[in-house]
Amino acid sequence: MRTKLILAIIAVVISFSATSLWFLISERQEAQKRHEKFFGSTKEYPTSGGEKMKIEW
């Protein structure tokens, strides 16, 4: 009886964690879309070795 209760609690914790993680990832993607929509899409800068170059003013 006690083992079943522990397994049930573990299952609930894992499912809650997975749901929370899914929500955070989807919310981050939505926030990025809103940011790009408001500020415009990210600009492409010349690259060197696959890394973005820093723009110095």
C-alpha cells in the first residue's frame, strides 16, 4: 500500500514538472515572437567564423 502511494506521488510530481516545463517553453517562444513582431525581426550582421561580430560605435 505504501509503495503504491509513493509511486503515485512520484507520477504526479513528474507530470506536474513536465507540464510546467512545456508551459515555460511555449511561453518563451510566444514572448520571442511578440518581441520580433514589435521590434522587427533580428537583423543579420556579417559573420566571422560563424559568430556574430560586435558592432562598435
